[in-house]
Amino acid sequence: MTATVTPTPQTSSPPPSTPQSRVRKRLTSRWASLIAIVIALLWTTPTFGLFLSSFRPEDQIKQTGWWTFFSDPVLTLENYQSVLFSTSSSSGQMASFLINSLVITIPSVLFPVALATFAAYALSWLDFRGRDWIYIGIFALQVVPLQMALVPLLSFFSQGVEIFGLTVLPAWDLEGPAKFIQVWFAHTCFALPVGVFLLHNFMSELPGSLIEAARVDGATHGKILRRIVLPLVLPALASFGIFQFLWVWNDLLVALIFAGGTPDSAPMTVRLAQMAGTRGNEWQRLTAGAFVSIIVPLAVFLSMQRYFVRGLLAGGIKG
Amino acid sequence: MDLNFDFAAEQPKLVQLLIGVVAFFAFIGLMLLLLDRAPMRQRARLHALILLGPALILLGIGLIIPGIRTTLLSFMNGDSSTWVGFENYSWMFTQPEALTVLRNTLIWVLVVPLLVTAIGLVYAVVVDNTRFESLAKSLVFLPMAISFVGAGIIWRFVYAYRPEEADQIGLLNQIVVFFGGTPQQWLLEPPVNTLFLIVVMVWIQAGFATVVLSAAIKGIPSEIVEAARLDGASPIQMFFRVTIPAIRPAVIVVVVTQCIGTLKLFDIVRTMTGGQFDTSVIANEMYNQSFRYGETGKGSALAVFLFVLVIPIVIYQIRNLRQQREAR
């Protein structure tokens, strides 16, 4: 499908006058399409190979390359059944981890979006002392790599806060499903700097007369936020939401540390990393498992690509 | 095969999810209630406190205090019981295993932004204004939705190795064999194995560069393009004399973002080699020292070093942004 990428002549440009220039133009455009095709192939073939392999029987995956499929097509859904639903611990048990991924991701998107919206509204439209300094401070926090925060935040959860032997905050001691709370908490903290920055960018561009008029009419800040600002910045919320969704769903480091590695709370990325380490040659499970984890963000991404691109161009890349 | 997957066992998690979502709506309701109750004045200190409070508390607990504590921990020993001065830092810059990590990180930071920007730029130019532009861009952009872990598995499959007499299952070795070579274990031979890991990162990020640079190319004023074309500029001349100077700010954005992202890279190395065979990078080593070997001091020192490396890049970016804004 990519083999047809050919440049069309621009309608706005004057037609090349001399024969030489026409030849030269066609030559370079031929090179250009060749480059485009090669890059597009390089960027799609690896994923396609994995996708095709995930439907091939185990012995075939392990003995022949996926390209032999075209001469000897055999397909099966067995890999997916086994990796998702088998209860033996050597297989994926992916269904459990898939549910964990969902349970981790949904609140980890909702909370930062809400908190960042409130904060960005205050920083754009309220008048109070120190506003600019707070904004600069939050902006600057984007610099802090989350690696800086991992060890102390983990001990905050497991040991609480003690100052000179005095317990200020007790340990959280979260067990079982409550462990998800600390993952939500960590993801929310780490998302706030970029979220506030992004939403502030959009919100401060709104016309001030609109908000001023509502205030003169006696609207409270709650009402202005709900009725006027929110509908206007909805696309921005969508792009930050998608960023955060992809970030949390695809995250490995935060999950490894705050969710642990068991089927009780670990997401799919952690499980896949484990399988790649200990069962690196069980390709029938790795291919199917990887594809299960890929399909959800891919669907979200494809359906909302417009918002994603807009956020990207507004500087919403998380460091 | 036993397929008795027990959905009942998953119920507590879904209950937890429900609790989380209910808590979310309760939080929103409470915030709006407080906002409506607070008296309206010109100086809105009370409203600001309500709106900013939760975010500032979380930033304090989640980033500011931990950042300070990590800095302190980097001057302490493995279990944080005594002060050791700069010992962890001198370990980082003198011990061979730590120096390998720093060398690898340097290679990553030099190679990834360069390749990502170059490939993204060339691709954005060659597909610009073609009939299949949006499809072509989507194809390259798609890997951005894939997790680094997923991408790691995709590429491990490409690099898969079988002994010479057997059929190859990895695409790369199949190509090597097709051209009469012998199959290689690509990820085991330092230092080239780092390059094979870098390929994965470039594969994921090139789409980002394509989208940003393509948007910049579309923003070049058409009068400039027309003028150059009327003057008889060849496509190559157009690329170097017109396109590149016009989109320089976007190129800088891409390079800077890639530098920062690459410095913090963890997942690819962890999934594909686990940092073995001399492929570890700072973020991976930091994880190993802190969470596997119990060497919190060394791990914290690595994290602080990462922070120090990022600062100049961000300052450069901020200055750059300000210049752009003044120029407007």
C-alpha cells in the first residue's frame, strides 16, 4: 500500500520550461519517492512481522520465519487464547494484567486532567500575588527527571513521614487492590508540570473580555470555569488526556516500582518485560502478548490522532 | 491447556477502579462547591488557594521534596545510614562499569537526536504535497503509540538468532543469510549492540520529528518558495537554502526534546538486554543500583547527574522560546 507514494506535481508551480529541467525534476522526484517507500517499509515491516507471527502455530514460529507464511499459510488463534486466559503461571495470564492496565490507567488520566485544569485556570485568570512565580516554578519542575523522585516517594508510601523521630504521616501500608492508589498518586504527581503548562498555554489565549463580562454579570469562578472556559478548552483537555493515556499505558518504570510484579497489580508492560527476560524465546506468547498490549493505545491513537498532533505541536512532550 | 480463567478473582480490582472513579467525581464536586461558596472579590486569593492547593500539595509530595531528598541521599552510603561525601560521585567517574554506562549514554545522546531529526526531516520533505501524504505520515507516526516494551519485543524478533544450519526466524539474520553472510547474535557484541538498541529508539521517535517538521514546512510562506523556484533553484538547493533555514526553530525543538527523552531512556534497554553485555545507560543503572542492589547512594548520585545533564538543555530551550516570542 505504500508502494504508490508518488509526488504529484504542484498545481501552483509554473510548469518546467526546458526539457533538461523537466528531466531533472522527474529524476529527483523519482529519488524522493524511492526514499519515501524505503522509509515507510522499514517503519511498518517489523510490526507487520510481529502481527503475522502472533497468528502462526507455535512450532512454525520457532522454526521458520514469518515470511514463509506466504508460501505455507496456516493461522491459529491459539496463541491469544493461551496468553490471555491460560491459568498456568508459565503462560502469559495476560487477561489479569490487561485488567490491571485499565485499572491503573483510567484514574491516572482523570485526576491529572482535572487537577491541571483547576491549576491552569487559576494561573491564567485569577489575580493574586505570586502568580507568575508559581507558574514559573511549575514550569521549571518539568526539568526534574522522575528518576529523582522514585526512591523518596516509595519510602513515603512504605514508611510514612518522620521528622526527628516524630511520625507526621503514618505509612500507607496498602495491600491487595488498594496498591493501585499509590500508582495513581505517582502518575498524577509526575503528570502535573507538563499538564499545567499545556493547559495554561491554551487557557491564557482565551479572550479576556469573555471572562470579564461573565464576572460583571455576577458569575462565580466555578460557573465561569464550567460554562465558559471548559467548553472552549475541551480540545486541549483531549490532547493532554491522550498524552497521559499513552504515557501511563506504555509506562514501565513507574509501574515496576509502585505496582510491583504480580498479577495482583502489575500492568501489561511489566509482564511483557518479565516474559522477554525469562522466556525470551517463547515467541508464540511474546508476539501475541505484545500485540494485545499494543492494540489498545493504537486504537485510541488512530481515533484521536488529530488531538494528539495538536498537543504535540503545542509542546506537550513529557520529559 | 487449562483455560479456566477466573473472572471472579478480578472483581476486587474493578471495585477498586470504581472507588477511584467515584473519588474523582467527589473531588470535582467538592472543588466546584467550594468555589461557588467562596465570596467573589477582585483579589482572588481564596479562590486561588482552592484551585491551586491540590496541585501544589501533590507537586510538593511527589516531586519537590523527593528531589531534595534524592540529592541528600546521593551523599550517603548504600543504606543511607552515614554520610560519605562525594564517594558515590567519584565511583561514577572512576569505576570501569560506571564509565561504560556513561559512555553508552553519551553515544545514545549523540546518535539518537541526529538520526531522528535527519530521518524525520528527509521523510517530511519527500512526502510533502504528495497524494498519499497523510497515509505516509501515519505509517511512520504509528510506532509512537507503541510502548517501548512492545517496540523492544518487535525488534528482538527482528534481531532473533538461529544457528547457521537452521532456518532463520529473525528478519535481519535472514537478510544477512540471503546475501551469503553468517547469522549474528546482534545484541551480544559490545559496542555495536548499543547501536542496535538505538535503532529501536529512532524507529519510535522518527514519527514525532516527521509531524513537527512537516507542520513547520507547511508554515513556510509560499512567496519565498515561489521566488526561489522562479530563480531556478533545484530541489536540492531548495532543501538546503530555503527549507532548512526557514524551519530552524522546529529543528531545534525536535533535537532538544530528543536529547532529554534519550537521557532518561530506560525501557528499551531493560526489555532488550536488561543492561547486560555492556549496554546499560544511566536510567537503567540507576534502577539497578537503587532497587535491585540496595545501593541507594549510588542510584541517587546517578539520578542527580541525570538532572544536572538536563538543566543546560532546558535553559537553552527556554532562551530559544523567549527569542522566538520577542521576534514575533
